[in-house]
Amino acid sequence: MSKMSELSYDIEQLYIEGLNAGQIARALKCPKDLVIRWIASEGLKPFDEWDQPAQKRLIKDLMTDEFDPYNTLNS
């Protein structure tokens, strides 16, 4: 199995487990944009068809800096 197909499989499994794009990217140490593109390529429900809480979570996830030194587990 190629590295990209392994990564795609790992993204899929974490997505099924309920992790968001930022959490998946951190877990797999890959760019969040790659995870978001995978989600879109799978033909999942378009953003405008999501319910309000899901839209807000994604927007928050996209706006949050993954490496914010002030956003730690202890804060």
C-alpha cells in the first residue's frame, strides 16, 4: 500500500471515529488542508447542508491555529 493510500485510510478511520479535521491533522501529523480536501473528495454532505452547530465547529476549526502556544491541554 502506498503512503498516500495509507494516509487516506487513516484519515477515513479517524473521521469515522468522529474527529474533526484539525484533530485528524494533529494525530497524523499532516496538513489540515490535506484532511479537508480528503473530506471534500469523498463527496460528504456540502457545507451549506450542514446544521448550524456543525458549520460553527468547522469554521472554528479552520480559524484555530494548530500550533497556538496559548492553546494547550492545560489552558
